[in-house]
Amino acid sequence: MTMENRIRRILLEEPARDYPMARRVLSRLPGVPVTVIPRREVLRPPDRRRTSWLADSKTTLLLAVQKGPFRRPCPGTPDYLCCGYQVLQTALGCPMDCTYCILQSYVNVPAVTLFVNVEDLLQELEQDWNASPGKVWRLGTGEFGDSLALDDLAGLHAALIPFFAQRPGAALEIKSKWRQLEHLLPLGPNPQVIFAWSLNPEEVVRGEERFTASLKDRLQAAVQAAAAGFRLAFHFDPIIYFPGWEEAYGRTVALLGEAVGSADIAWISLGALRFLAPQRSLILERFPASGIAVQEMVRAPDGKLRYFIGLRQELYGRLQEQVAAAAPGALVYLCMESPRVWDAVFGFHPQDDDLARRLDARVKG
Ligand code: SF4
């Protein structure tokens, strides 16, 4: 099955209709009903409980024009060490449906939005690049949605990847839980492009990551990307605690090590489950079979619920050992964690922008 088969309805913003991406999407989904709306601002969150419209929003596609800047700094918080990543807001929302997805809490449009003005995105990147010679850019398209889920339909990354071919100081991370990337393989080799997968044990994929690709398929896609000459990254994020987690993550990390070599891996991140406090009731209501929201958690300084610090340290410590054995030499870092946790896991914590510098060094190869 392709992800675009899930689309049941298209909303087309009037100013978006003549963009090549909009025409491409409409021509590829000929049987899907289209409603033209004057502008996306008329779409208010339905006057119903969020839990009642979220599922429908996953099968509705909104084609719109990005009016603000595409590039935004990844939202960090002062109490946690940030890696200096920049996100490209090329989409908003996702047709897949993970129980823990943080987008559930703040997407206010009842649709998956694809921004069609890729020409403006390329122009913005060109201007930023020319304005800051020598600066290292780590950019990603997978923060406000999944990079690959609808990419064959939209054609975004086929336009973006060539931009990064001639710029050794910039890297584009294409982050996904999906498997479909065959349309991008002919654009390799290109070491400035990093295909990244979020990984979890198969039991977590089945229980918490609805409509995503299996672990095996994600790793198979990674093998294809490496063979085509792209670099890889992996994110064990969110790491979820459950009885048997240690053995399950050990199995998962071992499969990763068997599939790809450390030399192809730009970085691996670890991040334990966290979500905004009000999201707990949303998860309980939408996914009553999921156990992730009934676990005891603590409210952290950034307002998110997190596992207690001792459990986070245990999870990271074990994962870090497992990764070191399966992918020796790979750069491993913690995503949005405190200096105290870094110290417990690695025996040090990065000072100032040291983490960003380490990752920037990987961009240059
Ligand atoms: S794949 Fe990512 S963006 Fe999509 S629902 Fe899951 S967590 Fe959210």
C-alpha cells in the first residue's frame, strides 16, 4: 500500500492551484474529491473535541502556500542541550498516526498540509546560503510531518536534493518512518543528503506507530539509500519503557548493525518519550489500548512529561552500550536532555555549542 491511498479528500487553497506541485498532486489523485477554499486561514479547528476530528484530519490533504519563512530553528528549551538543528516547514501534519505524536497537540488545521511553493523554498535557501558564507547548515524536513510519507506524491525532495549536491557545508536530513524512497535513489550519490529513520522495536511499531512501515522495511530502505550513495542517520526517539524493553531494544539495535555499516552513519540520537502534559488525556482517549500514557512521569521544566531521571539514565545507558557494540564509532547524542543526564550516560556534557559543532563536523564528512 502507498500512503497516498489513504487520502480521501483534498482541500485546495485558491492561491496554490497553479503551482506545479499542486497540479502534480491533483493529477495523481484523480478520483479524490477536491474543494477549493479561498485561503487556509478560513479553516478553523472544528468546533468539536480534538479527539473527534484528528483521525479524519489524517486522510484530508490541504494544498497551501507557505507565506512565512520555511526555515525555522528547532524549538529548544534552556534547560536541555540543543543541537542547533534547523527545520524546514514544508508540511504540517502526517497521514500516519503514532500514539505519542506531539503534532496531535498543536496542529489546528483538520488536514495534512503540503506547502506547494517549493520554488520559494529553493530561493530562500539560496539567499540564506549566499548571506552566510562558511556557515554549516543542518536542515531537516521531518519535524512538522514525515519526510517520505507523501513525497512520491508531492515530489518535494526530488527538487530539494540537487540543491545540496554542490554545497559541502550543508546537509539535508530526510527523516521518516516510511519506506518508499525508490523515486529518490537515482539522485544519489550525494553525501550531503542524510536519510534518517526513527527506529523502535517491532512490538512498539505495531502497538504505537499506526500506519508506519515495519522495522524491517525501514532498515531495508536504509540499505537502499546507502547503496545509492546517501548517508544515513537513526533516531531511537521516542524510546519507550515497557517490560522487556532491554531485550527488545537490544534486538533492534543488533538488526541495525547487521543492516548497515558505521561508516555510512552520520549520527544516531537517543531521546526518551516526552509529550506536553495536556496530551496525556488525548492519548488515553484516542488510544485506550496504548500503555504509554499510564506510565508514571514527571513534569519537566519545559512543561513536558518525561520519565523520571533515573529511568531515563538507565534507558540511555543501556541503548548507548548496545549501539556502541552494533555500530562501533558511530556518533551518538542525546536529543533535548539535561547536562546531568549527559554526565550520567557519557561521563561529560557538551559545553556551549559543542554538540552543534560535533554534528556540524559530520556534515563536512
Ligand atoms: S510518523 Fe512522526 S509525524 Fe507522523 S504521526 Fe508518527 S510521530 Fe507524528
